[in-house]
Amino acid sequence: MTIHFHIEYRTAFGEELSLNIIKNNEVKAYRMTTIDGVQWWCDFNYSKADRVLAYYYKVQVGDSVERSEWQTVKHVLDLTCDAATDYTVYDRWNAMPEDSYLYSSAFTDCINHLEPQPMQPTAYAKTLRLTVRAPQLREGQRLAVVGTQKALGEWNLDKALPMTLHNYCEWAVDIDASLLHDDSIEFKLVVENGSGLVMMWECGCNRIITMPQIENGQTVVYSLDQAFFEMWDRRFAGTLVPVFSLRSKTSAGIGDFGDLKMMIDLMAKTGQRVLQLLPINDTTITHTWTDSYPYSCISVFAIHPQYADLRKLPQLEDEEARTEMEAERQRLNALPQIDYEKANAFKSEYLQRVFAQEGKRIMKSAEYKAFFQETQNWLVPYAQYSWLRDKYGTADFTQWQDHNTWNEDDRAMLSDSRTKAYHEVAFYYFVQYILSSQMKEAHEYAKQKGVILKGDIPIGVNRHSCDVWMEPKYFNLNGQAGAPPDDFSVNGQNWGFPTYNWDEMLKDG
């Protein structure tokens, strides 16, 4: 099947456009052709068995990329016209829009709850497809098109053609082109509610498209200007909390991901929509209260074990141990203030017991294996770092007897469940899997409740962190980051974090 891509883009001398097809997470670029530096085209042969084609455009000078389209939401072409042997696509360059925030998961997943759906197959001999972005639509709303001709409802709103949200914030509709008789079509976009009742018309003049000659077996796709409706920007109230402060009656001495779900309930009940969390990164350096500063992380990826919700873990089978641990949980939870050291020591011991009891079974699951596959790039070094930190009693890796920096050659044996090295670090894999699963569950819960979980990212990492140990070339260890004097700190602030070696980062992108 042949797909003919066309796009209007004014280039400078020496610049050329390329079409970049994404398949199996790989991108392949195809040079486009022009005769005037404005109208560009490219023909592409594609298997009809693949029902969706994702792609984007970029501008190059030789092998150097000058600029690229905004890629948060890429072009998507649904190959669902069963009678089509030929697609002709008239695209438009997608720059970053002013309302790009509406494309964020905060809005698409938590606020608007508009989930893309696959386009339904059609069997028209000739097809005209219209696609348009309308990120301002809200939960329960959908886009439809109505126009002059009979195929477009003859301006009768009861006969408006419903569109499909086939991509994030982007709607599409297939029209039987054999029913279109004029040289052009005139139409407008409208917003319908869930019952199909039109709520508002698009602002501005009617849209007009000059129709090309469409033959049997052809599908012609037009990418339209973004829709515009008189919808006001919404404002939301929210709360900022550290998760550790959300201690409840059933906690284990400190706030955890189970308590986070209770906080999400409170947000929903009080009409708040944004819950911002202080960083939840692992900060374990000394196993003392000095680790409690949430911005001094040892990994930009790993989650702090203190946030594990023990209520969600399998019950301890040893009755005596179960009774002892429950008594200690109640004692820690009754304290007027969090005892950071004892709460973390308790959680670590509890997680060790659960790991000894359930670790082998859980780590054989498909869910764990998928987690390991997805995270192993950072998880494996983090686990070895954590084991060496605890083995030598210090996070200062310059004082370790060996392994003073990460050795990539160790990865194979640390990933092989048959080796001694794997079993030494497996507990840290297990804990991060538990934490990741519980955090994702809390995130899904927040989405269902219409609450945005807004993250907070540390500006730097501890100088004895896993990240510095793993890739020291990216840090200037002869300096420290901080802030100059201001109204809150007359002497300024020294955070103790190493500064970034930007030049080294630029070398390898």
C-alpha cells in the first residue's frame, strides 16, 4: 500500500524536510522532495497489516537536525479504510502550541479523562478523512462535524457526524467521498455532550476545503487547523505535602503510599484537584535522621523504602514475629512525632521478613519481570550501590575496599538469578518493585478521583549518591551547589550537592 505525504513548510536555502516513521520504538528517516522549498512530498510503501502509523517531520541541513516538530503528540495515521489501496495525506507542521499544558497527562488522564479510542474500520470505496486537534474539550464532551452537503448533515445538528478521539487531543472522522458532489465542502466543528446534544459551535468563519479528485480505493486525509471554542481556562486549588507527614491510624510510624490514597480522598471531598508531593526519592546515606531531608537523594530513579505500605504486603506467617512487629508498629505510630530512624529500621526489618517469605514467588511473576526489564538500566547499579553501602557502613564510595565506581561488566552477573552476586542484591530489586507498584496504584487511584499528583524533583543529588558513583564524569566534585543570600537566609545556602559538568553531558547528548 502506498502512502503519499504532503506538507507545506517554507524552508531556507540548504534546508530539507524529512519524514520520520516510528516502528517498534525505532525511527527511520525518509528524505522529502520539493521544487520550490515550500511544498514537500514523499511516497512511502507500508504494510496494510499494520493498522496504525506514527510519524513526525524535521528540518535538516545535511546530517544536522535544525529543528523538529513538537513530539509530545506525534502524527497518527489509522489505516482502517478497508477498501483503500492508496492514502494521500495533507499534513501541517505541528509546532509547540500555546496550550501545550492541555496535552499533559495531568489534563488528559486526571482532569478531562478523554482516552484515545481506535478508529472503527470503514468500507467506503472513496474516503475523505478530516483530523483536527481540540485539546480544550472536557470530560463527557466530543467533537462532531456538520456542513452543507447531505453527507455532512446539511447543517442539521441531529445529523452531525461524530468524530473519534484517535490520538491525544486529536479527533478524526471518515466521510464517504462518493456522497460529496461539489468542488468544495463547507462545514463547522461542534461540541456535543455524551447524549449527542450540541453544546457549542466553533468560533469564526465556516471551514472550506477544495476537494481533489478521489478515485476508487483512495483515502484522502486533511489535517486541519486547531479547533477553537469559547472555553475559559480553568483554575484549580491544591495542597502541597511531604508523603511522610501523612501518618494515619494504621501507618507504621510514618506516612506511606496507603496514606497517600487517603489524602487523595480528602482532596476529592474538598473539591481540590492538585496534590503536590515533596520528592519521594531514596535519600538513605547514613541510616540516621540526617537522611530525612527529601532533597538530598541518592538516586533520581529509586523510591525511598519508608513509603512502602505494609498493609498491602502479604501477612507474616510466623505468628510470634507477626505479634512482635504489630506491637512495634503500634508503639511507633503512637509517638507524638515521627521517629525517623526507628520507623525506617522497622520498615527495613519488616520488608526483609516479607522478602524471605515471599521474595522468590513474587520475583517469578510476569509483573516483576516486566518491571526489571523496564528499569534494569538504573536498578542494577542502584542495588549494588545499596548493598555495598550497607556492607561497608558508609555511602562514601571512595572509602570502600573495592568497587569505587560502577563497573558495567558487573551487570551480567547481577542480573542472573543463578549467581551469588544476584542474591546479594535481590532484596533491593524486590523493595523497588513493591514501591513502584504501590506508587502506580496510588497514581491510578488519583486519576480515578480526578486529582493531579504533581511531582517535585531535587535540583541536585548527594555527592555520595549512586548517580555520582555510577557516572562521576557528569559531576564537578570540587564544587558545591547552593543559593546566594536572600531575605530568608542572610548568609546564603550551601546544599552540599556537586554541580553538573555540562560540557561532559553535551559531549554524548
